[in-house]
Amino acid sequence: MPYWRLFYHIAWCTKGRLPLIQDSISASLHEQIAANVARLGAIVHAIGGIEEHIHLAVSIPPSIALSEFIRQLKGSSSHFVNHELAPSVVFAWQSGYGVISLDSKQLDRVVQYVKSQREHHALRTTIPVLERLSEEEEVGKTKLSSGTNR
């Protein structure tokens, strides 16, 4: 079995940034995503977000491509919301995402950031580079990975 220590901060938002992740579905959605992270052989360190976007701090094994990992999480979670949590709502994610690789020394700080999303947004103490949700949302000249996913 290979040894790996790969840490990522991943964020993506609802299609059109609609406030679709209401309190009534948030916990179940996060649980479903965590279950799929584990099913894919990865480790979830934290899940958080607000009504229109989600953040994950995860460790993903090198055996799965990052874009495929995110595609599967987005696809299964939108299906879960549309068919089990809120069938009366048309739920979809945007096509892109933002991802940053982390050093193990940064993990605790990012985990706390992800878990405190509501507070950071309410107090306007967000960290811009960690709020990047797609390639179109540039911070300076730095670009993060973007993919075409569901």
C-alpha cells in the first residue's frame, strides 16, 4: 500500500449562486458528501459552507484524479438533493470549482476556516484565495485549477 499525505481545500458553488443550501438540508448534504469522500478512499477533514457554496478540507489518494473526485462528489450530491432531500427544488452545482493544495502545517487553519464559514461570511473575514470558486474568479494574477463538472 502506498504512503501518501495530500491535503486540499476545495470549494464550489450552486449554479447561479442561488441560495439553495438551506439549513433544512445542509447537515444531510454534508453527511452525504462525507460518505462519498470515504467511499472514494479519501479522508474528509472538514465540510462547511453557506447557502450558495461549499468548502471541503480533504486528503485524496493519488490513485484518483482530483477532477474525477470532484465530479463524483458534485454529481452524487446534486442527485441526492434532487431525489431525496428537496425534490421540489431544481438543485445544481456550477460547472467549475476552486482547489488549493495544502501543506500539513496549514491543515488545522484551513479546517477551522471551513468549519467557520457562516461566521467568516457574516463578519466579512473570509480569506479571498480560499473563497475562489472557479477560474473566472481571479485573485490578482493567480489562477487555481478549474474543471468542467456537474
